Amino acid sequence: MPTKIIDDRGRHELTTSPVCAPLATGAHPQPPETFRLPRKNERDPFFWLSRPYYYELEKAGLLRLIRLRKKGNLRGVTLVPYRAVAELIQKAARD
């Protein structure tokens, strides 16, 4: 855990390398190519969609999820393509 130094004005400064502060609006400066499928009972931070909803989109053929798994492992990571979801939402907004 980084050590905090309090200067005479009462502001906190970390002694480790600087960290980018999140934007005030909660928006991301540049969207990622992919993001992890949200955990059970959670929603993704970009579109606020649930895990089961992504599975429904994939089953309906509207979205292709990316699955990564090392050879021999039973479990892996499921990624959601950001651009495909954004386009799907834009198309739904136009219809």
C-alpha cells in the first residue's frame, strides 16, 4: 500500500507513480476493443448489460462472444467486442 504524505495545504500525494484520475462524467477516454463478460448478478461498465443478456444476444446470432482458454484448461475468459455491441445498440436506436 502506498504511503501518503500530507502537505501543508491538506492535500494527499502518493509516493508512488501517478495514476490517471477517472473522468468526472464516468466516461472512458477511448473505448476498449473488448471487455470481460460481467460476473453473475453484475452488469458491464460500458453498456450496463447483464451476463445473461449477452448470452441471449449470442444465441440469437446478433453478437459473437470471444472465448479464450489455454489448451488443457477447463476454464477460460469470455470477452465481449465493444464495437459490435455499440453498433447493435445504434442499430436498435435507428429502428
